[in-house]
Amino acid sequence: MLEASVPNPYSPAPLAKNPDDRGKQDPEETMSRDQIEALQTERLRWSLHHAYENAPGYKEHFDAHGVHPSDFKALEDLAKFPYTDKEFLRKNYPFKAFAATGSELRRIHASSGTTGQPTVVGYTDDDLATWATLVARCFRAGGIRPGDKVHNAYGYGLFTGGLGAHYGAERLGAAVIPMSGGQTEKQVQLLTDFEPSAILSTPTYLLTIADGFKKMGLDPRTSSLKTAILGAEPWTEEMRREIEQAFDLDALDIYGLSEVMGPGVAGESVETKDGSHIWEDHFRPEIIDPLTDEVLETGRPGELVFTSLTKQALPIIRYRTHDLTRLLPGTSHPGHRRMGRITGRSDDMIILRGVNLFPSQIEELALKEPALSPHFTLEITRPDRMDQMAVNIERRDHATLEEAQACAAHLQKEIKIKIGSSCTINVVDPETLARSSGKLKRIYDLRDKD
């Protein structure tokens, strides 16, 4: 393993001995677009050879589609290679997609496997160094600096969020409070007592923490928090405003998924707050039409696809994320393209009587209603052979039931006009709906149970 015919052009930078140097940008962050694409071409050539020659699953996959790494000569040639997805990884469970399985393998993570065979991911020492470096980039872009205290409320364990964020913050030179998820009252206590300047969590769980402050008679706006780096869920600009107003801080997006690396594939800049820049010295993104598989040009919305350029243990070639977004030119990092907001997942799309909709669309409209909270769920049923959707949503603490019902009536009309779907809105009391310390479950599809 790791004896690819083309030498790996990447060697992770050593950790800076001077903590002040950890707050500086990596040289690759300031590359021009032409420099990035030249680097991508070189690294893609290595990555394709590495996957084919060291991972049995990839060799079988390429051979079945009649392609060979030598077919790659320019960036546009990547389109010749077949897509991969979760099913590819499950088919090659546990390690046939790995290109490193011996003494060089340093860590293994896995998905929960609740919807099927778990997907397994692995890392070498270099992979872990790269991961920490890219997470540190995201935190630095988001405004975290060496010496800051960072409260980590992502879950630790096989889920990549907790450990990925942890080592990234340490590589930046920050002090980490490894709280993990859950125990909301203790979260509030440690945030109050330890006075960190930054918090890492899912956006919906941060709102749960805000509720925890209020339950304990505390105002979250008076906390020490100045920065929140939020990921693992799609969230809207309306959700950003909700969080920033609740805590009086800057809320920034971080993007990643376990199969591609974990958190840190892309991160948002506090100066611009205009979408996460993808670290294209390590990943080549594409946007494709999820129905036709056609590669789309920059600016057009579709499904996000990633190819890894430097990963050793688990190379990823044209991996379909199912996340729906678009690519945009870089701003704070001009050589690296940005992701637009994730509007949903192609596999989370609800088809309701011929209308396609996503939970994020409901969130965007609901958060414009002053008496309704961000806490809601969607229930899909099929009585009398006709699909129906119910939105169960909490009223805000300060709102009367009458005020909330008036807002619910307006929301119902807005959903019909803006999304094109009829639904019922059920207003429930505050703290009625389930909370999650990890990824929140929004959709309850009960059609098979009717």
C-alpha cells in the first residue's frame, strides 16, 4: 500500500513552533486560480493512480467502466471517470476502497449505519495532519485566533465532527473544551464559567443551548461567545440571523462530510459571510445535474461532487454527496471557489403531490414569522391515497397562542405561494418538540405506516 507509481506531491506542513505563526494563512490559501488548477492537475494525476493501484475496489470500478488513470491528462478528463457514492463504499465494506490498510493506517471512523451498511473511512498520519490543517484554516477564516478558548459541542466518537474540530482547533493554537453534545445545562455552566470566545456545534443545537441559558435565568447575549462555527446540517440565512441575535456573535458555516474527510472541506470567512470557500488545493469539486449526471458550469445549481487530491488511506473519486448547491467565484480567497448555501439533499427531497420541497425552504419562511420559533418538524402521511404534510412548529416564549396561530395561517399561505404545496400548520407550546445534540431529524415520513 501507498506505493503508487506517481509520487505523492503533497507533504503536510509541520506544525508551527511559534504560536503566532499559526494565525497566518497557508501559502496555498493565497494561490491564484491558475496556480490552483495547475496544482489540481498534478495532484489529480497522483490520486487517480494511487486509488487504482492500491485500492481493489477502485481498480474493479475503473476497469468495469473501461477507464485507466493514464486517460487523465487535463482537468476536463476527470469527467471520463465513474462516479462513486455511499453504495460504492458499502459494496466495498469494510476496507476494499482503502489504499492503506497496514501499519500506516492511523485512525478509522464510521457512520452510524442506521440506513444500511456503515460507511467506513480511514486516515494515515499525513491524512490527519491535512485534516487538522484544513479545519484550522476554516477556524482562522471564521475569526478564531491562537490563544482563544474554543467550546466543542460536536459529538465525539465514530462521528468525525468532534475529533475533527478538536484537532483543528489545537493545530490553530487554541485551547479546546471537549464538551461533546448533550447535557445542555452543563454546556451552559461551562460556557459561563470557562468564558470561551468560540463555540463549535450544529446550528439547531446552538439554539437549544440558547434556550438552556434562558431556562437558567441567563441572557445568552451576555455570554463570552464571539464566534460560532456551525455545520453538519443545512441552515439558512434566516437561521444565521436567529443565532446571531440570540447570542450577539458571528455565526459562520463549516462544511464537510466523513467520506470526503470530515469537517473542514470548506469554511466561511467572517469578513464576507458569503459562503464557504472550498480548499481546492486538496479537493476538486464539481456540480452535476442529479438527474442526468451532466457536469454543470460554475454558477448553476445542482449536486455537489468531490474528488480528493491528497488523501492516502481512503481516496475519493467523483463522490456524489447528494448535497444541492452551486459553485461561485472566490472572494476572500480568490483562487478557491465558494459553495452557495446547501439548499437540501437530493435524498432528503420531499415529493408531495408532484411538488419537490426541502426542509430548508420551510425554515426560511418560518423564521420570518415573529411568533413562530425555529423548532419544527414535518410529518408526511397518506390518508385516502393522497399525500399530506403537517408542519408542527413551536410558538415563541413571548408569543400568545393567538399570535402564533395568526402567524401560522400566514405561513401556510406563504408555503402555498412560494413552494407550491398545501399543508397544515400545527402550533405547539415551547419545548414540546424533541431536541437533538447532533444532527436534527426534521422529516417523519409516515406514509408506509398509514
